Amino acid sequence: MLRLIQALSLLPLGLLQAAGALLGLLVYAASPAWRKVARDNLRQAGYDPRRLALPAALAAGRMVGELPFVWFRHGPGAAVHRVQVQGREHVEQARREGRGVLYLTPHLGCFEVAAQVAASWGPITVLYRPPHKSWLARLAGARLRDNLRIAPASRAGMRPLLRALRNGEAVGLLPDQAPSAGEGVWAPFFGRPAYTMTLPARLVQLSGARIVFAFAERLPRGRGYRLRLHPLDAQLPADSAQAAQRINREIEALVRSCPSQYLWGYRRYKVPRGAPVPPADAPANGAAA
């Protein structure tokens, strides 16, 4: 499997994304469960599922299709060299101040290439969930580049993240990924309680790092990506619930800037095993993802 994916990386980016879009179409047609999750999440966010569910499925397929290119293509033609960057000055300012940079990259666009761009500027440690299957674990290792490290999404993973930020390096997180029980709080996300990680606020409080939101928009016809960077414009509240709400509002604004490229099929509103139940005014757990 690993060799097949490496071979696919030799194909043009546009072709891989087109094949991925076809895969997304097939999943959309064949999976009632995926359609329900995506449509419910879109409806919760105030969008018309009849207009956006299919484009979101195609974008999710493109994300899968482009991974061989993003992970395995090296040299001048690599994906990292097809990225237009807006807002790098915010990263440079943090470095001049001697502060680490905490990149918060939602499930929006090509978040994998965003980490590679950051690694081209200096060391970055990215949080990830170790896969259960061995061949998937090897794929995770293939994502590594010079300056790009990974840390497991566990309590043990907190130490390398904090160490990197205190050393003035960068850390990357997916802030809209549902954390494990005890590592999050319920905070509104598009008007509905979502179990939201408190890790970003803890890392900032302990390291003084600067939060920079990152979104690598996928450009049409395989032209590459536009990476948009913008800092949090105010200090996070000390209260963990209020900090989570603030981060969720920033994510919502990013998603609204390009809703078709968000992973609406992600079960954002699930209750992690062992987590407290959502607030009493939340809809039933099966009402959305």
C-alpha cells in the first residue's frame, strides 16, 4: 500500500484531486450516514444542505486524493512550493519577540500542506492521533520533513509541545478535533455545544506563545494553495470555557470564508467516551454529527 501511494505521488496534482473528487462523489452517493452527518452539520451552521452538501463531499474527496502528492512529492515540484502565503509577517513578528507560534488549523482546506509550509520556516511539532493499523503508522512517518515533528495526542504529547513553544518554535493543532474526555469543555460551535479542546489555552498560558490561525485554501484545477495566516487579535480569556468559545468563534469565521472546503462530514458534536453530557439545552446527540 505504501509503495502504491508513493507511485501515485508522481501524478499531477490536478489529476489526483479530480480522482479524489470522484471518490467523494461515490461516498456521497453510497453512504447515507455520511450524507446525514454533513447535511445536519450544514443545517446547524445555517447553510442549505441542498446547495453545499455535494460540493463539500467533492472537496473532501479532493483532500484525500491530494495526500500522496502532499506527503510524498519532493523537490521543486513538491506541494509546499505551490503555496501562496498571506500573513507571514505575523509569524515573523512573533519570532522577533522571542515567542513561539501556535498554529491553529481547522479541518478546512489542505491542512497538511500548511504544516509543511511552517516547517520550511523553522521547526514545528504537530499533534496527531497514532493510527491503529501498522501501514497507517508508516504513512504518518512519511509525513515527516526537515523541521517537521509529530507528537501523540495524549498527555505525554503535552511535554514536547510545551518544550517547542518555550524554545521559540512552532506547534500545530487541529482545534476543531474532538478531544478525549477530561481534555475539553462544552463550547458553542455554530450555535450548538461541541466538546472543544482546552489545550491551546493551556499551551499559551504556560509558554506565552502567539496564536496564528492558518487556512490553506485549495485553488481550482490543481493550481496549488493559498495559505492565509492571521493572529488572534486579543489575549485569550483565563477561563478555559471562555477561551474555547473564543477559539470556536474564530474557527466559524474561517469556515464561513470558504464553507465548501470544510469537512462537514466530521462528527464534530459527538460525546467522547467518558465525557460529561452536553448542556441540557443541547439537541439530542443524534441530531447532528
